[in-house]
Amino acid sequence: MEYGPSLGGIVNFQHHVVGFDPRSVGQSGPRVDCWPHHPEQRAQFEKLHYSETSNATASSLGNQYAAAEFYGKACTSTVGGSHGNASYISTPAVHGGVDAEDYYSMKWQANLFDTDAAYQGFFDFCFKAGKEKCSFWGSSPQNISDRVDKILTGLRYNPIPIPSRESCDIPILATYSNLKTLLMQVLYDPLSNFPLLADILAGLEKGNTAAYSLVVTSGSVLPFNPCNNGTVGSTQDSPVLIECVDGHGGHKVQNISQYGNWVKALNSKSDFLGEVFATSSGAASCRSVDTTPPEAGRIHGSILDRKNTSFPILFLSRVTQPPPSENIAYKMSSVFPGSVVLKQDAAGHTTFVSASDCLLENVQASLTVGQLPAANTTCKADQVPFQDA
């Protein structure tokens, strides 16, 4: 939604800019609240379910799986569904696409394709920027990576106590899980977030938690706020609940063994961030959501059955990015005859975070005059992290 005005300007405000996400875009109503009038119950759920990534400790996986049952039982009375139809949309351009087969089957594994490569971008861009522009600079990308690993290992076994301060009026800990989650979240906007991450890591390496504390308690980076005094939570229910309803016909994990196998599958997709995605997704929570969507809200047949549109779709994808990735764009493009994938060579999430002139010109040509770029067109980035902001 925050990119609405800029996207409208790209097409001279001659087209509708539609924000659609099967997990919601946060602007629909009525508001879903699985703990109405009991914010303290939400706060407790967040502490139990989100405070550790799946592999942080020997008990993390089991605690997370058990806590997820609270969510399903609290939300079972809330029913919803979501799907879209592109048949009647003219000159569409799709960015931030999702592997629909993976999503509706509740596998949720395709999202992690190339995520480790996107994470590697932080080390590479920091090294190339030099010590003047990257506060966590090292003698090589490997040196930077090794130091991050050292910080994570230290926090895993020795969290740093942070006394109450202006950014949070209760004491908290700098933890392995929160830093890992932060590392995944910054990948969504490398231009803005990589310099911020460098400052956080540089501080933690010296035992200084000021930058870390300010960011993790801001309420805008982590999926939950660790500055939680037990009276009010910070998460929203609609994204996970919509995942559960949309995945009604998919495979729900039925026991701790299946959940553990799913987490292992995620880790095989992303060695570094698989455990973080397991925590933030709704796989464990959906197991106890007992809802049956209306017939009109169900997917019949294969989601990958070929579908014709009134005008070919332009799919936008980064060459290397966290979810969704290039392979997703091509997979979904194969469902829509005549569609084209336009790539941008940059790290990050979705193409409009740091859209290049090349990308914008191609999108504008598609939407205003119906001219699609040639197949396999790749736009180079105009800006790179640490060099431009």
C-alpha cells in the first residue's frame, strides 16, 4: 500500500493500482481478532510462539508446535477465504508473485528459493562499499560472514541483557532468534536496511546493543515486538488465518514429527533462514484451525491449469531475491499463455523496492500501450546497497 502513489505515478495515474495478496494487504475489513477484548492473551501467545526460531534450542521446535495450538483454537470461529481471477483484467503487471501450487497445498517451501544467495548479497555489497560506507566492513565477504556467524553463536548460548531504556521501558535480551529473524527481514529492502544491519552488527560485535534494541523494539521489523510487557500484543491474525483457510484442501501437519520434517525441508531450501521462515509461517498454527470455507471460496482442479487472460500478463522478478523468486515467476508465467517475465538484476524483495529506469520504462510501456518486453529481458539495477540510498 505504501508504494501506491509511486506506482500510480509510473502509469501517470491512468490505471488502477491493485494491492492483492492471498494473505491480505492489511486494508480489508472487518478486522480479524482471535483474542477480542483480551490483548494479554495475544501477548502471551506471541511470547510462547515467536520468541525462538525452530532450531534455536533443543526444546524450541516442541514449544513452538505446542503453542501454535492456542492460535487455532482461538481463531476457529473466524472463517474467511481469498482467491483472484485475472480473466477480466487488461494489461496486468504482477510483481511479488507467489507459487500458487506451493501456497494452496500448504507446503510453503518454494518461497525460500535463492534466499541464501540474497543473504550473501549483504556480505558482498558491504565488502565492495569499503569501510567508509559499511560500518561492519571486513577484509573479504567471507570475513564478514564469519563474524556474523560468531555473533550468532555467541547470542545462541549467551544472550546479552539489555536494561530498560528509551526504546523499551522493560528489560529484554539480545537473542540469537531475534537477530536471525532480523537478518531475514532486512532482505526485503536492502537499499534501506543493509546499512542499518551493518550498524547493528558492528555494535553487537563490541557488546553495544543500542542500535539492535532500537530496531527490534520498533514494531516495524520483527513479526512481533520483544518489548512486550504481557498486556498487549503486536501481531495481526488475518495473514495466518487466511493461509489456513486457503490451504483447507492442502496438507496440514498432524503431529510434532511431521512438523519437524517440514522444518528440515525448509532448512534444506535455505540453510541459514529456513528455521526463521518456519517460525513466521502459519504451518503449525493451521493444524488446529477447524474451518470449512464456502464452496465458492475453494480451488477446484489444479491451480496450474492453463488460464487465458484478455491481455498477456507481465511478471516482474528479481534475479536474486527472497520470496518470491525467479523460479516462481517462470512457473506461474507458464500457466498464462503469452505472458512474459521481466527480470531485474538486484537483491531484495519485489522489483519496486529499488526499481530501475529500465524496469519502469518496460512496465509503463506494457500498461499504457500494451507493449511487452522481449523474452528473457533483464534490467540492471540503478542503485546498490551502501552506495546509494
